[in-house]
Amino acid sequence: MKRLYNIDLPNWEKYFGPPESLPEKVYTLPELLSYPYKINAAEYLVGRWAKKNPDKVAMYFYDEKITYGEFYAKINRVGNGLKSLGVKQYDRVMIMGHNRPEWLMSFFGILKIGAIPVFVNHLVKREELAFRWEDSEAVAIICHVPCLEEIEKANTEMIKIVYCGNNEPGTVSWEDLVESQSEECQPADTCLDSLFRIIYSSGTTGNPKGGATTILDNLCVAETHGKHTLGITENDILGGHPLFSFAFGVACFVLYPWYFGAAISITERFHPEEMFATVKKHGVTVLFCVPTAFNIMLDSPHDHVDDLKTVRLFQSAGEPLMASTCKEWKRRYGRPIIDSMGSGDNCYWLSAYEGMPEDKIGSTGRTIPGIENIVVDENFQEVPRGTAGELLVRGPSGHQFWKRPDKQATGVQDGWNRPGVFGTMDQDGYFWYHSRTDDIIVTAGYKIPCFEVESAINNCEGVLESACVPSPDPVRGSVIKAFVVLKDGYQPTEDMKIKIKEHVKGLIEDYKYPKKIEFIPQEEMPRTNTDKIVRSKLREREEAQVTEAS
């Protein structure tokens, strides 16, 4: 079933373009069309549980426990405080800071009055911050006090509300915003088509793009992924380190706990030993971590089986999960890691699941209920199972890019979303990730996905991580160049290069091995604020080196 495309925002086509450039949304699960059209997200996600069970714990934060009743009262205070400062329905309000209760209270307070939250990573610097402010046209920002320095340097004309710090000149303190306000707040007249949030991409290929989702988009992902894939209930305690401002954290912490009436264990900063201790202390039942964090936790010299005994499910997202990580985690802790694939633009589309056949570990799993996935060639024709191509996705949400008609035009094809993923759907319907579509290296006519080569390199003894890029070559057009970070105790020698090359040849086709290898310190591996490797900078570095040498 389909719905008439609409976004509840005055002059919305000014921000998103004509309807024909937007994705086709389909609703194959009947429950996805069962919500009342008039709906306030703060009321539906928090208010209904606060009224049903106000004394139930909603948040665990270090030694602090916050009940649903307390959480809801604070949300209302924030909403009233924002209105007292002149913030109106449809205004954009930025949130910037570490994972803390105040972040979530701010988010739902913004939604309560019908304004639109704009998520900003706390590591964003002045130029990036200024771009997000100008692009979103935000009227205010609620921030953690350590972020204030960069905000001031960005020279933005916004109301600045600061929590966890002293009163600063030109700012409004959190206490002054909320403490004098009423615990009752009239909910804005919003609907399923009202915007739920705007989140900006990492900006690995130029200015970041703002991905916007509606309230209905998010309710649908809670059903398709949260319920049907992860099986979250009100008895769960959801924990982990993903940032609330990061797409992974939006789903697992900003949405899922409140949709299901569960609780959240808030981690302000990730440290492996502290993560184990927090899981045990708060009784976490579903643990969310990116693959890098799971790998770091596996390196712990201590036995943490007892610390994780309350966890019924481990979920990973944000970057590709290697099969070796999943298998070792299951061997050590008795349960596999459920890897899911999605994006800040279009939520989740694919996921592994418990009980998956052993020979499918390493895949991204199968299509999530309520979603459609196909693999196509360069002419957007569906290819036979087992043939590599570009993944197209269709479901109850889709790419809606804020003020980016260029990205909107290329991000949707005939109503299908193009998340920029290259891979293979096997005969059993499992998807095997190969690479980003912009991370394909063409050498001597072969199209080689970076991730496939990097996975083989990373499997070599002594390798911590790697990133592959094309290196200009007069004969082949380009060859594969690998930038490799070694683990402590391993030396960057010619013998190590030979060892890596031979290791890769033993795992994948010979023509895919890296012809060139450069060892670099880990701090030289360029990354985004969400810790993703920026291969474009490595490509620029390699092109400059080749040009200089020629």
C-alpha cells in the first residue's frame, strides 16, 4: 500500500524539491498504517508510558536513575522554556553534546512544541558547525558546555542554551531554561508527516547532506527493525556507546527505548572496561556497539563472561562487521553479533539474525520485514542472484535530503533509494557487502571492492586496520594501494609487505591483492567525526605522491 507523499512543513517543496524527485514509500506490513494521523511524537513515545507507569525507570546514567514520570516532566519544562525564548513550531533547533539525559530531554522538548531537532556531533568544528547552522536555518542550539568554544568561533546567530556548566556570557543556562517552567506543556498540533529530525552525513565527499525523516518514518523503523528484527520489548534495557547524534544511536537510543517503553543505559564516552562494567551495573539486555568497539572489547585481557550475562542480544551497525569478529564473539560470549545495515538517510534495510546458518556469517543477512531490496546493474536492471551490483531499497521511509536537489536527484531512481552500496544477493537471499559504490577500484578492467581487499588484509596477523585506494598506473589505469596500520610489536618492513600480499592471495583472487602497501601510524588514518575512514583524503595523498614521483 502507498500513501500520498507529503511533508508537514510550510513550503516543503522549497526544502525537498518536487514530489517526483522523492522516493516511493510502500507499506507492506498492515501495522505501519495503524497510527493516528494527528500525533505528537513526544506524547506518543514518552508521554503515554509516563502516564501508564510513571515510576518505571526510563534512564540509567552512572549511579542516577530517572523514571518515566521525571523524564516526561523535564521534557515539558524544556518545551515551555523554548517557547518562552520565542521558539515556534517548525523552527529548527540544534542539539550538540555527549550522550547525557539532558540531550534526550532537549530532543523530546523540541518535538513537544513542534519544532525540528537538528543533530550535531559534539566533535564538529567551527566551519562544519557554521555550515549546518546556515543550511538548517536553526534559531537555537542546546549544547554541552565543552562544545561552546567551537560554537562561539562559528559566529552563529542563535540562541545558545548550555547544560553542565556555569553561566556563560551571551548564553542561557539549562537551569534557567527549565527550572522555573511548568511540568505541563500543551503538545503542538503535529502529525505523521511532521519532521522528526535532521541528521547530517559525515561529509566524506564535500559538504554534508541533511537527511530528514518524518514521525511516521521513525515509527515504521521501530516496527520493522526494532520489533520484527531485534524483538525489543518494555522489559529491555538498551545500552552501548553510539552517539545520540550518530545514525546508529538515533535508532537504538533516541527512538527504540521510548517506542517500546523500555529503559536506556546511557554511556557518555566509550572505554572497553567501563563498557563491560556498565552493562553489568545497569543490567543491559541489548548491547549496541560499532564493530570497532566490539574488536576493542575482544582485546581485553580479562574474562567478562559474567559481566555480559544479562545481555540477550548484541547488535552492530555503522560500518561493516567482519565474520572473524562475529565468530570470535560468539565463541567467547555464547551469542552472535546481529549486524544490521542502514543509514541516517533511510534507516535499516538488511539484518542478520540469531540462528543464521554458519555459512552465512559474514553476510549482512536478509531483507528486514516491511522492506524491499534488489541488486541492479549500471542500467538499473535487476541482476540474477549471485551477480554483484548496486543495492536499491524501498520501504516505508526513504531519502529526503534537506535543500540538496543534486543529492535528491541522484539518491533516488524510479522511486527506489540508492544508498550507495555495492554487493551480491546470494541464492538464499543473503546480502554480501562488497563496498560503497564510490569505493570501487577499477584496475585492468576489473572492478574490485575496497572492503573485500581490506577484509583480507585485516585478517593477516599483525594488521590492525587498512584502507585501500586506487594508485594511478600508466599500464593498468590504476592499481590497488593499501594504507596499513600495524598492531603494536609488528615492524613496517618489506618482509611484512610480502607477508600481507601473500596472505591476501591465499584468501581472494590473485588479481585483487594490493600491488602497493604503505604503512602509516594510526593517527594518520583520516577519519570523520563518526570515526569512519575518509578514503578520499587517502586518494588525494596517493595521487599527489605519484605525481611528485613522476
